[in-house]
Amino acid sequence: MGKLFLVPTPIGNLKDMTFRAVEVLKEVDLILAEDTRNSGKLLKHFEIGTQMHSHHMHNEHKTVDGIVKRIQNGENIALISDAGTPAISDPGFLLTRACVEAGIEVDCLPGATAFVPALVNSSFPNDKFVFEGFLPVKKGRQTRLAMLAEETRTIIFYESPHKLLKTLSQFVEFFGEERNISVSRELTKLHEETIRGTATEVLKHFEITPPKGEIVVVVKGRD
């Protein structure tokens, strides 16, 4: 029987790729990639010639069983996402669960993920925290925010640039104007920055300076 490898890839800076990740991707029989065009650039940079197949949120329900059978027949397969660690707000959970249920060994390599540096950078307590990922787009969004308003642990969100102002406005509404917030943008990339302040201050900043790039929002828990 083969093995499933979950391999983190850089969130921006290619130098964050680990030696072990490159080694595993060169040695496995197949790489499952969220976007083969995007991952193709990464593999080319590190001279990795392993065959790739597409594995993303739109096809993972249909392909999981076939992948499990291939691993059971002796193939070693690696899963990567476009950036960061697979299954963290990316495809990976369904395949991992199916492999575990089938008695297949799963090996998740340590490596890049966006929320950890954003959390540490925030200067908020990080001994206990809640990772929320992306908020619901419509249904359940306000209910979720009302519940999180009472959370005393540090809260971490992912957000897209075009939705950031709406989200920050809702943080002002649900968490209060003085709740401390840290927004990290373009982590590990050339234009990386972290903006810290009250909910109102951070909102005003991005009203003046439109946000761009990948964004992690960290909210201090309720006192």
C-alpha cells in the first residue's frame, strides 16, 4: 500500500519551500494540485518532473475514491494547494478523511501557512486562538459574527480584498469601535505589510488605501 503526503507550498516567497517538500514531490508517483497551471510554475522552479493531476473543490467529491484505490494499489501520492498547507481553507479534508478511513498512512509535512505569521505578528495573545477562515458570504454571516463577539480568544479570519471593507465595517458593528484588529497583507511577498489599530482606525486606513493581495485579519478577543 502506498501513502498520502500533504505538502505545504510557499504563500509567496519561493525560498520558504522546504528541502523535504521538494524531495517528496520529486519521489512520489503523482502530485494532486489545486491549479496545475499555478503549481506548474512552482514545480518547474524546483526542477520537479512528477506528473500532476487536478484536484480542487469542484472535482474532489468525484475523484477521491479513485485516488484512494491508486494509493491502495501501491502508489505514493502528494497533495498540494495553490499556496500554504492543504486543507486549511483549501481542498484536502475529504481526501485525508477517506485515506484515514481506508487505513492509508497520511503524512502532513510542516511548512508555510498564512495565519500563523499573521497571528504572531498581531501582538495579540496567541496561547489560545480560534481560526475561522472565511466568513459565510450571506446566510449565517451575522449570526456567526454575533456569536464571535463574545469570544475571548484571539480570532483569525481570511478575507479577499474586495470584501475587506464590508467585513471591517461589520467588525465595528458587532465587536465595537475600540476592538483591536491586525490586518496582514501579502505575507512573505515584496509588498508585505501589517496594519494594527482599533476596528475604526483600521477601517479608515483601508477606506483611504484600497487593499490588494491575500489578507489575514486577526481580532483580539473580548476582554
